[in-house]
Amino acid sequence: MNSSLLDERDLLAVDRDALRPLAERIRPRTLDEMVGQRRLLAPNTALRQSIESGRVHSMILWGPPGCGKTTLALLLAKYADADFRAISAVLSGLPEVRQVLAEAGHRFAEGRRTVLFVDEVHRFNKGQQDAFLPHIERGTILFVGATTENPSFELNSALLSRCRVHVMEAVSADDIAVALQRALDDAEHGLGGRGLRIAPEQLQLIATAADGDVRRGLTLLEIAAELAGDSGADGEESEPGTREPGIITDAILEQVLADRTRRFDKGGEQFYDQISALHKSVRSSNPDAALYWLTRMLDGGCDPSYLARRLTRMAVEDIGLADPRALSMAIDAWETYDRLGSPEGELAFAQLVIYLASTAKSNAAYVAFKAAKRDVAEYGTQEVPLHLRNAPTKLMKSIGYGKHYRYDHDAEGGVALEQTGFPDAMGERIYYQPVERGMELKLKEKLDRLRADRERARRAKPGRDAPSE
């Protein structure tokens, strides 16, 4: 009877293991089985030597989904012969955190260490993050926080000062292919023994579609395997005209990969990296790169109104008066998208990006505006010179409003050269320095000539800018 119960329990354990996702069943059990992260975990690297010796430190693992953060935390506990506890900042509150820390304290008193893995640690607020600090300092826990967001922005400085940040990278398609093949060969935990057949180029397609996420690649492979079914134990082929079980065909693969999406976080680090890449590609006059980043962001589901706003900003910041048509085109593209929607309106963005990247560039207006803002802040509330003030009443005229003002249209050449436009305390200033590109080339020629003439006129009549009596 006892033997029968044991057999039943073994069968239940096997059944439970079969219910777990493939990515969980074949999670690496040694550092050698991990794919990717060679910079961190190659032989003789500092982190690997630390892990293998069991002398690990509290750390933050920063990287995209599916790059191995959880797996590395599990291996840390294994090599350090420590208990492993995991909580999620999405699901756990401060009471649960306190309970886990209390349990770790009891184990520490008994001479055992605890690796506490906190997934999505950036979702904890400052108070929740602070709860870990004394336990990290005392060594009660080996803290391992996992985040997909930049720790510099999302984690408080007190926690960062007690942990070392390790940057993990998206896993290459070739490395993901290695993990997929290992799953196909593993008869105990993976898909081995099921008679599955898949061509190398098909396996590579899945690895590429995983988009740097090992877990995603394994999930896609598992779905394909389920659709393919198992081949017969005798290995006999199916009748002509029917699908042969166990073969992952192109049709199955097309079905599995039909709705895949690329990694894109609409509010995270990757989002801002991509808009930065788009802006800098436009600034560098690289229309091909700019079009690529625009397409990446549209593909990831970026809000089109956000893109329209940023493209308009590029038109005024980086193209400016070198090509004033750019601003009109940006507004037109924005309106076109509002009228047409997706996908037709996206072509207007594509056309705009190509034009912005290809046309002449100037940030002279942008630089001039910032210089003017600095002077406004530095000089404070300066009085408007009397000659520039309007004088609609006799009283205002009697106290000097508008005195010595010269109507420019009546002056020779249409400009009263000796007349200043700045407050007396500031003197004449030059903010706008046109570049010798695009339409600004002509503006530069004109302004250089006017500025030189104005300076000569003011020197010829130095008392002209003195305050009126």
C-alpha cells in the first residue's frame, strides 16, 4: 500500500512538472547553461568568480524581459548555498515584505543566508525600498532586485549605494537558438522524446521572433510543438495528403509567429532611448536611420500625437530658419494624420521624417532664444527705453514717451540704424547668429551687413542712446 502511495505521488509530481511552462521546466541549473550575458558571466569575469566562490553581494539586475534576471538570482542562491525567496513589487505590499524579512532574520540567526529576489523592484515606492536597507547592511539578506527600468531614475540613492548594479543585455538570436535546441534535446524536462522535427532555419526564425527574450522564444517553440502534435511511437509516416505528426511545418510556424510584436515600453527607458535615436538621426541628416526609428516606434504602439509633437519640435529646433518650410510640413503632417488615422496617416510622418533629415539644419534660433532667456533672468525687469514707448496721450508725450523715435520706413534703406532696441542698461546684444546653410545663408548676409552699419551709426552719434530729458 505504501509503495502504491509512493508511486501515485511520483506520478502526481510528474504531472505537475508537465503542467509548468517549458521556459520554467528547462530553466538553467548551472552558469554554463545560461545563454547570453557573456560580458558578465564569461569564465574569469569578476561576477562569475564571485558567484562560483559563494561570496556574492547585494545587487540590482537591470535588463529587458527574458534576459535571465530571475535565473541568475536562483543560481546565486544555489552557489551560495542560501535559501531563495522571491516577491514581486507588483503583487506584494509592505506587510508581506516585513514578513519575508522577519523569516530571513530567523534563518540568519540559525546560520543560514537568504537570497531575497525582488522582481520589478522599481515599482516599490521610497518607503518600501527603505525597508530593505537595515537588513542589507546587517547581512540578513542578500538582496537581488530586478528591474527593466533605469535604476538611476527609479530607485532611491540609499538602496543604490548598498547594491551593485549589473546591466544585462537582450539575448542575441543565435544564443536564443541554442536555448531552443537544448529544449528540443532535453527528454527529461524539455521536448525531447516527442519526435519533434524542425528545420534549422525555422528554429532561427523563432529565435529572431523572440526579440531578445529567451522566455518568449521558448513559449513560441512550445506552442509550435503543441500544434505539431506527437509522432507515433513506431515512427510511421502519416497517410498521403495528411499532416505528419511531430513536424513543425512552415504553415504552423506562420500561424505561431503571425501576431508577434517587438519590445517597446511606452513609458520606460526604451521609449526614451528610441525617441532620442530618432531625434539625433534627424539632426545628423540620416533619413534612413530616422525612418527606421520612426517605424520602430509606430510598430511598438507609440502615441501618434506624441510623435507629431516631437517631429514639430525637431522642425523648429534643428532645422529652424535654414528651411522655414519644415515647420509648415510638420503641422501639415500632424493634421494629415488626424484626418486619415492609421495606417494611411503614418505615411505623412514618414515623408516628414525623410524631409527633416534631408534638408538644411540650423539651431541658431534655438540658441538665440536660450541666450535671450539667460539675459532676461540676469537683468531682471529693465525699463523700456523712452523712445520705444507708445505715447497715446499728451501727458505721456510730455514726459518723453516716444521722444527721438525714428519711424524706420522713413529712414534711408528702411532701417533707422542709430536706434537701439534694448534697455539702456544692457546695450546692444547679439543673440541670433545664422549659419551658412539653407535660407539662413541669405539672412546671415543681410544681418551681418545691417549689424555692421548699425554699429558704425551708433559710434558716429554716441549720445543718441542716452536717456531723453
